[in-house]
Amino acid sequence: MSTLDSFFATVKLPTISEVAHELIKTLNDEDASMVQVGAIISRDPALTAKLLRLANSAAFVLQRSVSSVEDAMAMIGMAKVRTLSLASCLSESFPVLPGLDPKEFWQTSMATASYAQWMATRIGADAQQAWLTGMMVRLGELLIGQADPVTLKEIERLPHIPGGRWEREKELVGFTEGQVTAELARRWNFPAEVVTALQQSFEPLAHKPFSRLAAVVHLADLLAETPDATAEALDDLPADLVRALLGDGKWLHEKFPAADSFVSLQ
């Protein structure tokens, strides 16, 4: 039995709703329609209300407010509505852990998602898949904390240096949050591309074939952990990974997204 398998034998897997399971199935279905996805979301009134609040937030510059799931999909697209709904379902599935600030946790997760979406859009990759993978990458830390609260405290000790959390996890646990999340995503039947990207997100260049999605998530996470990140933070990203994914990466400095433009689940 592998170390990761042994770890999963010690934790209680979070339970996600039937609506979330049905939404995950549509990620693997290229023929999933707006009607099908809308009908799934509408089965959960609380999720529908939260989705409409998110869709009407300042992060989306809409010509008018939306009042139904169908309106939301028409205004911001089915893919974005689906990923927002899944993110909301996942955030509700994990309990608050002592020693972990839930507001900071989900803000960082959503910032990672937004940076990942921004980069994926610029390289012609699936932006919504990048958003969802970025939002999920840190979920493994919640399972690590469930298994060992003392270790979680050490992982979260200050200062929070971008990338430092991964290094502490690798040293203390033997694997990173991304690897834990990858196994969780596999058990939840997320698409193989998402599972692979999560698994390789700690060291994207160490794996072949090279996963662009893993690289996007790695870079996005570093930016999300940079306090009050501005375009100058791009210069501190690992140059070899930037070159492998983006070439010279100079275009990243153009239209760097402001953190206050991101969607918040809170």
C-alpha cells in the first residue's frame, strides 16, 4: 500500500451533494447542454441562490442583474456557471479546521483559480478547467489538517512565503496538498486532465509529458500567495517554468488582474 493510500485510510472523505456529483459527470460529457446543467443546479435552492449572488457580484460586469440559472448561463456562460456551482458545493463540503483561517483559505483558493483562468485564457487553454483546478488544488491541505492538526499548525506557521507551504507539506507529510487533492478528485471521478494537473502541480517540469494545466496552477498558486500582488510579482516566478509554458512571458505584464476583481465564495 502506498503512502498516499495509507493516508486516505486514516481520513474521513468529505461528502459532496448529489448535485455536485451530477455536475462532475457533465464535466466528462462533451454533449452536456445548458438545459441539462441548469436543471441539475436548480434542484438545490440554496445553491441556486448562492450562484445568483455570485453571478451578480462586482466580479462580473453585467448589463443587467440575473434572476435565474438560465439568465446566469446566458449572461456569463454555462462553463462558468457550472464551475462556480461546483466551487460552492466543494466549499460547503469541508469543515472549518482549528488553526486555519477559513476566509483566508477560500480567498487564496479563489485567487489561485482566477490567476489560473487568466493565464489559461492567454495561452488558449481551457479557462474554466483551469479555474476549477486552481480552486481545488489547496483542498488537500484540509484533509492533511483533519489527519494531523499539529502538522497543519506547522504547515501554516508564519511567514507564508509563496511555495513554502508545499515544501513544508513535502517535508512533514511526504506529499503535497496537490497530490492529496488529485487522489480525492480521482475518487470523485473528476476528468483525468484535472487529476493529472493536481498530481503534478508541485513540480510540473519533473513530469513527462508536460502538463500545461499543472504549470498554470503552480504559477497561479504562487501569485495567489503573494501579498497584494502586482505585475512586479511576475518577475519572481520560476523562470524555467515560465519559459516552458509561456516563452519569454513578457505579455503577462499586460492587463495583470487586480485581486479585487476576483469572485469570492464568502
